[in-house]
Amino acid sequence: MTTRKKKDEDLQIFSEMKIAGIVLKPWSFGMLFDISPLLERVLQKATENGLINELSSYTDSIPYATIVKIFTTAGPEMLKIIAMSTKQSEEKIKALPMDKGIELAVAIFNQNKDVIKNALTLLFSTGKREEGGTE
């Protein structure tokens, strides 16, 4: 029981981080309702631009070059996701040094990658059902 409690505490401690003075926490269940439409648009744009296969192949983290591609493909949505995830204004996020903004984007992905992977899985399975004609 003590070991279990210790592991839960470790997860809690390591799930929160601070970048550029901004505390970043994993998305809550409620946040998913707010983030989902934006995430869907990012994934749609990534699909249209051939990035979806690149994104789905990463297991641990996304390379810097891919992050830049995502920003050029879905910049407005990414800005909103970062602002919502950090509970900061879009203006404050825009004013950050580039390296800190990208660090925030990568940290948001890493904290929430299981949720994002599930969204990718749903996207792929929905596409396959539509192509195959079965539901």
C-alpha cells in the first residue's frame, strides 16, 4: 500500500512542470471538451498536409522539425491550445521567446500524448470504417 501511494505521488509531482514561469499541468477531463474541436482541426490539417503518418509514428516525443511543421500548418489552433492549456492569454503566449513557446508546445504534447494518440487512433479507425463501408 505504501509503494502504491508513493507511485501515485510521483506521478502527481512529475505531471506538473514550470516553463517560462508558467505552470503546466496535464489536461483535465473537462479541458478535453474545450480542446477537442481545436485538436480535431490540427489533426485534420496535419492529415491534409501529410503530417499525420509522421505524428502517429512517434512514441516518446516529437522532433523539433515536426513541431515547426505543425505550427506552419495549424498555427492559430496551436496558439489557442497552448493558451488554454497554460491558462494564459494568447498575447502572453505570443510574447514568449520562441524557444520557450516551442518548449511549452512539446511539454503539452508530452503531458497529454496518450489522449492525443487516442484521438489519432479514432481518426484512423473512422477513416478505415468510412473506406470499408462498415460501422
